[in-house]
Amino acid sequence: MGHSNMVTDLKNDPLFERRRYLVPENPPIGRKDLLYRYNGVVSRTIAFRTIMLTVIGIIIHLAFYSLDFVMYPAYAAFFLQMRLAVIYPSVLICIPNFFNATKRFSIWTLDAIVLLHIGGLCAMIWASNGAASPYFAVINLALMGLSIVNGFRFWHTLGVCLVSIGMYVTACLFNYAGFDMPSLVVGTALMVVTAFFALMLTKFYSIQHFNSFIHNEELKESERKLRILFGLADEKSKTDDLTKIYNRRYFFEILNDKIMNCQSSKLPFYLIIFDIDYFKKINDTYGHVFGDQVIAGVAKAVRDMMRLNSYIGRYGGDEFMLIIDKATTEELLRRVGMISRAIRGLEFSFEDKKVHLTASFGIAKFDPEKKMDEKILIELADSALLEVKRTVRGEIKLANPA
């Protein structure tokens, strides 16, 4: 059987659907979904960086205030006002970055906070000695910081750089101390160079970040597919090819686990062995291909009636085994009776002839109070089945352990 057929058969199998450890097969990720997911990652990253930038900016502003008294004592009071005028709005603008619903606007809040900080510095230049002020170096560093913090959106970085340079030139041209062309040219040139490297770094970093994201998503997709294939292969090793129920080997593993759990919990369970009556005659009359159809049909009918804590496996040939847990004797006999009637209700067609079936059932109860093991339990159920087949086929027999 090919791999594609194996996948189709198992996915249509209710037993397969009950396996909790298998990973559901989701459709491949589309380009739009991938871009949406990437934008979400970028927005969350920028939101985090914006929060950090705001905190660091507040600390730097307050730290530089102590230097204002040394370098510009006449403007210290005004500088303090400007620093506070930058800090308060920055905190308010930063608030949306704490909430998932508004993190998609994080790039705009980052732009606003950066421009607010640079605008405050330009106001200080405007009020002091203009282009000759060493504060142009601070703005230069602010642009460099922008290239690190806002390393995703090229056009946002370009816009902030142009506005920052414009504010700097305006502050230098219209300051109180007068116009200083050489210092203005040097300061503007440094800012333009810094802006250029900021843009190049943004472009490079955004491409690398996106490629890393795509590679990571591809690894996740490959890992997911491997888990699916491993689950399919593992499930395939536990099921019977013809009937799509548990094979003998794995059913016996379940049975052993049930016995160990029962011995510790002291809660009994039932083992049922049943087979199709006169199945050899069906094979001899209609052929083995038709016989396989009958076995598969019976297995499907019984499998569809299985509940939680119930298991069905193929014992061999036309023989099947069931485990029914957490049931009283009356409930057990009622459920087995329903299974027997379901088998009687099956109808198979061979050419123009209708074929009906019956099945015989032998039941054994595993009692944790008695010294029982797997072998004794199977012998009890098998003996009960043989007794039914020797007397009246199609009936149900519950064994009486010694």
C-alpha cells in the first residue's frame, strides 16, 4: 500500500482520530498568513523596544539635567522644562505598546517618541548657542540609536531622519545666539552621514530578520510534517491493515497495561473474544476476497460502537478481542448484546445473493482479587467462546472463574 493510501485510510479511521498524540494536519501556510504573522512578530518586537527606549530616554534626560547647571547654567531651568515636556507625552504615547490589541501601532508610537526626544533637543539648541552647541552630537547619537531601535521599517526610518535633520537645521538657523555656518555645515553633514548608515543598517537588518523568520517558519513546518509522518507510521505499526483496528501485538500491550492498572486500582475489566460463525464456510463458498470484505465490515461495525475505555483488536483470522472497562455486568451484557445485534444486522452482497452473519462471544472478567494473569484471562474467555460454539452459536457466554 502506498504512502498516500495509508494516510487516507488512517485519516478516515475513527480509531486514528482518537489518538491524542498525533498532530492535526493543517493546510500549508499561505503568503498572506506568513506576512501577517511576520508583521505581528515585528510589531511585538518594536513595542518592546519602544518601552525600553522610553525608559532609557527618561533616565538619560534626567541624568543630563545635572550637567545643564555646569555647561548652561543660564538655560538650566528652561532645559528642565523641555525635558519634562518630552518625558510626560512619551509615557502617554508608550501606553499602547503594553496591550496586544494596539501593538500593531507600535511603529508609529516609536516614531512619535523618537521625534519628541529629538525635538526637545532641537529646542535646547534653539534656546542656546545654535550650531556651535555640542548638543548636535547628542542628536547625532539619537539618530544612531534610532537605526538600532527601529531596524525594521525603511520608510519610517527615512521619514524620521529627514524630519530630525530638518528640525536641527531650523533650530540652528533661528537660534538666539546667531548663525554659525561652518558649525551648521559640519553638524548637518554628520547627521546626514549618520542617517545614511542608519538607513543602510535598517535595510540590511530588516532583510536579515525577515529571512531568519522565514527560515524559522520553514523549520517549524518541517518539524510539524515530521511529527505527522511519525504519528502515521507509529499508528500504522499498531493497526491491522485489513480491518484498521489494533493488531494482535499492540492489543496485547494494551491488555498488559490494563492488567497492571487493574491490580493497583482494584477496578475490574472485561475481556471479550468473539468470532464470525461458520466463517470457513463463507470462505469456501464465496472466496477469500469476499471473506476479507466480511471481516473488514464486521470490524468497522464493532469499531464504530466503541466508547472511551473500550478497545478492539484482531486476534487472528475472523477472531476479535474487546476490552470493556468501567461497566457493571448488566451494562456489559447489554453492550455486547448490542454488538451482536449490529453484526446480525449486517448485509453483504455476493452477485445476487444476500449474506447475513452471526457471531459468538466469550467473556472473562479480570478480578484483581484473584491470582490472574494475561494467560488465564484469555483462556477463560476462549473457553467461554468454545462452549458457545459447541452448544448454540451466536450467543454470549460469561465465564465463571474458579
